[in-house]
Amino acid sequence: MIFRLRLLPAAFLFLPLVLGAQMRFDVKGRAGAPTGEAFERAFKDRNAPRLECQVRAQPARLSYDLQIFTGFEFTVPLRQFQAEKRGLLLNVFRVTPRKPEGEPVWFIRRWPVPELPEKTVASRQNYLQLGGGFIVGPGDYQVDWLLLDAGDRVCRKSWRIRARESRAESLGIEPGYVDDDRSLMAWRGPAAGVEPPRRGTIFLHAAPTFRRRTYTRLSFWDRRVLVASLLNTIDRGGFTQARVVVFDLQRRRALFESSSFGGGELRRLGQVLGEVNLATIDYETLVSGPTEWQFLEQLLATEKEKGEPSEAYVFITPAWRDGVRRQRLSEGLLEGLPRVFALALAPFGRYTTGTVLDFAKAARGRAFNVFQPPDLASATERLRKDLDSAEGNSD
């Protein structure tokens, strides 16, 4: 036993399971030193029991919160675990700046493995898909990555990162910088005391942000883009209060609602996005409906029935896949609607399309295309100016 989970500092074994729950730690501190030492032993010991996993590193690129983000995704076959027994996965990794040289930065995160039915464990096609990430500045980096389970089985991988961004200096991003998502997850809520007060309803489409060959979960990158887009819309849109509704269009489900979205709800949203299952669609939904368009109409009708006044309805949607053909909205649905907007997220794409975008346009909404991170700031600024202008005209 070279890296016993039960011998690690207790603080590392009870991290909350939310977006950003990955924790940076000091390997020179009293709590971090045993973990760092155990990591070194496990990483060098090629005779340690092997945990089968596949790791795919993601390139460093400017994210929608104007930070350079890089990450990884990994899959773990479920056939390695015992049926009807809970387990635990622990991920420890270090990021070492090479050019410019710097001290290693250490991260840790844990994932519980739920009780799995015998049938699930017996199949060779079932696996966990998880991921993480971190912020860097321009430069070259070495990543040494370790995953282990409660049986001290080990999966390890190393890779290099090259981060290049021409706008880094103007954005205040320092070379060799490494950190976690603390700035994004430190958001506490809409600005207080701003005049005039402005309430908005934001519909967030929980879907992958660009096309992949296969996916069963939203990647860490996807979740980060969605969260950053939501917070940017609230802040730059000038909203002092925001109602947030998160939905899964393909499965016709509302996943999350908050009538007054703030810092506490952000953490709950992170957990919801991390649990979105994209692998299956209920057969009854496909056969009996509602259709995607009908589901969006129901979503809008339900919002109108609540009677909570909003200056704007804003749809935030990944917009890279074709949807149903645009239709007219059902009679009466347009009556009494506030201003409608859509942020069409198409990272690295050249066009925007999809049911949600078409639906927002059918609701007489104004759409903003967001291809690159700076486009998001521009779009939300234009949204705010539109609302400011409308309020000025109504005075």
C-alpha cells in the first residue's frame, strides 16, 4: 500500500462536489506534505497495481472569462469496481512552469463512486467520464497527473502544455501563472445598490459547446463556458436580480431554477451541470414528445404564468447543431413578453444555428453571435445598452 486514502489528511477527503471543488494545496504545509510524498512514491513505483483509465489533455486557450484555461478529461471503465459497493477516486496532480521556470503548483480532488448494479459492472461498455482544469499564463508547463482508488490502484500520465495568447499582456495575464478557478467561483451575486434596479430571466441551455465524436457528460470546459457566460450576462447586462432556469433540450427537462440567483446558487448550479447525463434519451420522450419547440413554448408559458416581472428574457445556448425548422409561436405566447435576447455560443465556429436560437428569434428576440471570448463581453454590453435605451424611451 503506497498511497492509502485513509491515511491522507481528512480535509482532503471531504471536498464538496461542485464545479471548482478541485482544490489547490501547499505541498510544503503540514497537511499537504504527506500527500506530496505519497504522490512521489506512487508516481515512481511502476510495480503499483494498475487502475485502467484514459486521459485526454485539452489545449490551453482563452476562455470566456478572459483567462487562459487548460484541462483534461478522463474515463475509467466501471468493470474495475465491485458491484453494490461504494468507492472513491482521488486525483492529485502538479503543474510545473518550465518557461519561465517556477515552483510546482499542486491540486487535489476526489470523486465518490456510487453503488453500481451487477449488470452495470459486468458490461465492458460502461465507464465514468470526469475531468478538471486550471488557469495558466503564457509559457510552457509540465503536468504530472495521478488517479488512484481505495484499493491503491494507480493511473498516471504526464504531458506538456504550451500556452500562447497574443492578448495576454493587455488582459493582465502574467507569464508562468498557474491557479485554479477561484476567481470564477468567488462570484457572490449581482451588484447591489445599482440604479435603476433591473430584473432578468435567464434560460441557460445545458449542452456541449462544440461538436465532439462522443460525449456522455458536459466537459469541464463546457461547464466553465456556460457558467462564465451566465455570470457575464448578469454583471455586464446590468441585472441587479436574476432568475435563472437551466434546461436540457434534448431530454426536455428543466434541471435547475433559482428565483434570485447568487453565490450559493452558483455552487448548486455547478453540481447540476456536472451531473448532466448526455448518454441516453428516454424512449417515451422521442415517441410521444413534446418536441423541442413545444418544450421551449412550455418553458416560456410557465415563466409568464409566474407573473414575476422581468425587463428581459435572455437565452444562452450553444449553437452549433441543427434543430427543428423555425415555426411560429403558439397564439398568445408573444403577448406581454419583455425584451428577448439570445447569446449564441459557437466557440471556434463560423456559424450559429439550433432550435433555441430560432425560438428566441421567433419571439422577436435579438441574437448575438459569440465566436471568441471577447465577443461575449461585446454582446452583453450591447444587451445592456439596448435595455438602457428602452428604459430611457419609456421615461
